[in-house]
Amino acid sequence: MDKFEIERLHDEGLMPDWAYYQQVKKPWYVAMREQETKFQEEIKLRQEKKEQAVIDQKQQEQIEKQVEDIIEKAIDNLFKGFE
């Protein structure tokens, strides 16, 4: 397998890191730096997803409250003459 194919498979997530680093023969300190960067990016992505989920939940709650208020006002207006 040539280096281009190895890089392509790894970049597409089709080759695990352990197999990739055995085949590319990078110095250990380069491999460690790459792995550290990859882990930091993954942690950052997970944190961003968690933060976005909290924001989405708050927005959903606000929308539901607004819809409830609108429906309540509409029902009040509908039965206004029956008091």
C-alpha cells in the first residue's frame, strides 16, 4: 500500500490511528503531537455540542412558552363573549 493510499484511508476514518502510525513510520514525538491535537479537537467538538444542546433546549422551552401564551390568548378571545 502506498503512502497516498494510507493517508487517504486514515483521513477518511477507514484506518485506525494505531495502524496508520505503524505504517507511516513517523518519529514518536510527531505522532504524539498529532494525537494530542486530535484529542484536543475532539474534546472541543464535544464541548461545543454540549453547549449547543443547552442552547437548543432553552430555545425550545422559550418557543413552547410563547406558543402556550398565544394559544391561551386565542382561547380567551374566542370565549370572550360567553362570560
